[in-house]
Amino acid sequence: MSDYVVVEEGLARLKVPNPSLYRDERGRFEPAWAPVFFNPRMRLSRDVGSVLVKAYALYSGRSRLRVLDALAATGARGIRYAVENREYVGSVVLNDLSPLAARIAEENVRLNGLEGVAQVRNMDASRLMLEEGGFDIVEIDPFGTPAPFVDPALRAVSHNGMLCVTATDMPPLLGHYPYTSLRKYFSWSLRTEFSRETGARILLYFTAREAAKLGKRVYPLYTQSSDHYIRVCVKVENREAEAGGLKGSVGYVEYCPRGLHRRMAVGVVPRLRERCPVCGVKLLYAGPLWVGSLWDRDFAVLVARIYREELGRRRLSRRGEKVTRLIASEVDAPPLYYTTDSLASKYGLAREPSAAKLVERLSESGFPASLTHFDSKGFRSSLPPEKLASVARAMG
Ligand SMILES: C[S@@+](CC[C@H](N)C(=O)[O-])C[C@H]1O[C@@H](n2cnc3c(N)ncnc32)[C@H](O)[C@@H]1O
């Protein structure tokens, strides 16, 4: 059996480790065991990422983009970005610390006819980003936490460029290890039904803080979380702003574990309540975290449109179409989504409604609501949970 196979993903052909050689006892491919990392389950993230490159080009009016895939492994991400966006990408640097990964990335560059467009480097990502700058798009996709790479990445991205940061250290971000989150991201995480959203808000807060300290500020363009990762893409402005642009965008979450009441308190030192005004129980907190929007509205709508229009041409996954459509539908909806299972269990509903039906019923009744891409049972509404439970109960 050969050590490597060639797979097709999107419009790229990629030489990757043979998955049959790295299976656990249940037969599941374990990408971390292979000598070079390639996870087919991250395809959705690369599909959306590739579309984001075009969206960014159109949104910023830039062409001949300089892209850096700073932790590239086989080069899958950066190669797809270049192959699928030939009219927008001028050059791409694929870097990895592992000499073997860099060799495979070189082969993948040739396999896709990208000589002259893609350059492979074999060095520490932070060093590369400190030595070279002026990239329009910087992609940080490491193992686990991206925290150590965010500072150099912010330095390497050009004024008004886009920085995309992926985190796969879900236990700290989702509130399983709040002390680890505090250590890595300077923020207390919390286990709730909307933890994926607070995780994304913690990652954005951290990125914004790292930017502020460098005299830069960030604007969230796109946030997505599926499977085992959270990915945020921000526009980076190289200019100082009052309080580094953090004013009005940082705050805390208050959460009532009994009745599911939740509130975002805006401010660095906001007045936090001790007890839930409805249930009387002690509230739980997350933060400091990003309380501003997770998306730029126009950008998110543009991403959904490009994805839909180019689904076939780019050979993208159907799943990505659904995710990008859901994101475009939730950009203006209230923060901190509910889930139908937590509502059903906390309020003793005889039957758990489907999120889609509940959103439909709420909208028909004049209460704006939307689904969320974060959770298939999730929905967004500004109604209090007891009111949501009574609407759900009336649905039978
Ligand atoms: C999660 S993988 C990247 C996956 C890739 N972006 C993809 O879509 O297939 C992380 C990669 O980072 C590389 N790496 C780890 N530490 C690094 C460092 N300090 N500088 C550069 N690369 C590093 C690893 O060798 C590994 O290939």
C-alpha cells in the first residue's frame, strides 16, 4: 500500500497521506498520526475559506492578492485559494515548520500547475510573519490554539487586509476548561447551550486585544464554527482608535442556569447582576469577550451569494451552501442563541419542537427569529425563555 494518495478537493488535486494507514481501532482516520497533516473533515472550512477569498477581493476592491497560508501542512488550503480564485490571487506563500510537509506542499504546487504563483517556505510561522509583511490575506490554521500566532499575524497583514484565525482547542473555548481559556485568551469561558458563540466571541476579543496593543483595530467580517473548530476572519486596520476599537465592543455574558435567561453587559467594567431577576439563582458569567457583531452584514450576504452561484463550478460541498445561507440569515438576529433541547428540558415541554418550526411560528406571530449555523437545534430570538416555552407548548 502506498504511503500517499492523490485526492480531489474543490478544484485542487492534493497529494496527502494514505488515510488507510492511519486508522484507529474503530476504523476512523486519525490525521494527527500521519507524518503530514491533512484532515478531510476540514473540507467545509476550506470550501468556505476559498469563497471568502473572492468575497474579500470584491469587498475590498483589491486584485492580485498576496496570500499567506502560514501553517500550511500539505498546502491544501492555500493551493485551493489560488486554484479556485485565479483571477484574484496574485501569489500565495505556503509555509510549514515540518520539512516533510514543505516537500509535499512543493509537490502539490506542481500537481496544480501553480509554479510562479505559489512559493513554499519551511520555517517557523512567527518568524516568517515578523520578517515579511504586506499580505492581503493571512491564514492561521494551527493545531489547537492559535493564540501564539495572532500577534505576528496581525503584524504581517496589510492595512485593511483580512486575517483568518482557526481554533481547534474547543474544551477551553466552550467552557470545559475556563482556567485554560483565561490563560490563553484572557477570558473566562462558560459551558452553556450557546458556548460556540461565546467561544467565537472570546477568540474575537483576544484578536481585537492583540491588535489594540499594536496600535491596530479589527472589524469582524466572518465567523463560522462547525465540527471541532471556530474560525474568525477580521479586517485589520493599521490605525489607532480610541481604546483600540475595544470601546463598546467588549463586555460580559450573564447566564441563568435554571431558567436560561441571558444578557450581554457591555463595557470593560459593567455593572453585573448577582442573581437572576426572574429565577433568583446565582448568575454565571463569561468574559471579557467581544459583544459587537460577529459578521459584516454585506460581506456575509456576499459570501452566501458567491457560494450558491459557484457551488458547481468550484465543486464545493452542499453543506457549505447551507452553512453560508444560515449565516447570512442570522447576521442581524439577537446574540446568544437558544436551543430547542435546553428549552424543552428546562421548561418541561412534552415535545421538543424543531428549531425551524419554532422560528416559523415566532416569525408568523410577529416576533423576529432566525436559525443559527452554530447548532442544528439553535435559534435566535429576543423573547425571554418563558415566553419561548409557552409558544413552543402551544405548538403541541
Ligand atoms: C492543523 S495543520 C494545518 C492544516 C492545513 N492548514 C490544512 O488545511 O490542511 C498545522 C500545521 O502547522 C505546522 N506547524 C506547527 N507549528 C508550526 C510553526 N511554529 N510554524 C510553522 N508551522 C508549524 C504543523 O507542522 C502542521 O502541518
